[in-house]
Amino acid sequence: GYPPFSESISGTSLNDQIIKGLYTFPDEFWSEVSESAKDLIRKMMCVDSTKRLTINDILEHPWLADDHENTTRVNKIMYPSTVVSTPPTITSAKRSACDDDTSTSEPCTKPTDEKPTESNHSSGRPKRVKH
């Protein structure tokens, strides 16, 4: 890309151009850039901070807001904690059978609120309960 500020454009130093908001979009470098994108750049580089776009204004600008793919990418960067990847749900037939209380070829063992006793475990250790 080509920056809008350049010392070769005028006799003004690069620092002064930035401070004064002196920039151009030369066609030889910017002709393929949409007017909407240039409008966004102009509004973001406004010297007067009271007129400069806020981050919310930028996110609502048509150049971003009208492009769903762009909006999705921006939201993933700006709000990573709200973009939740849902893990796939895998349901085992055996577990479904246990949950539904239907019979299967293997008995289902469901957890209970009982404390282990000699009668419900033989080795002195609690039995493992499959879920």
C-alpha cells in the first residue's frame, strides 16, 4: 500500500503533515480503493478530536458494517471473549439409553446419593460409576 502522508508530496515535513492533517490519495496508488474506505480513513484521521470517529463510529461505518465477512473478522479481534466456539455434541447410544431409562443389552449404572457401604461394594473401595 501507499500511505496518505509522504514527504515527496509537498515541502512540509511528514510530522507537520500528520499534525495538520495534510494528506492525499494519489490515483496511481489509491484508484482501486473504494470511496467508502477513503471516507473512513479521512474521518479516522481528522485532526479535531471532537470530530474524529470513535471506535464505535468506525465499527458502524458503512465500509465495515456493510461487509458481513469483514464485520465478523473485526468482532473476533475486538471481542474475542464473546465469540464462543461450541464444541460438537456427541451422544453415545449407551448413555442415551441410560438417560432415557430404556433397556439395553448392558445394564446401566446410574449415580446415587448413597454413601458406599459394605453391601454396595465388595473390595472396600467405592465402585466406579459410569456416566
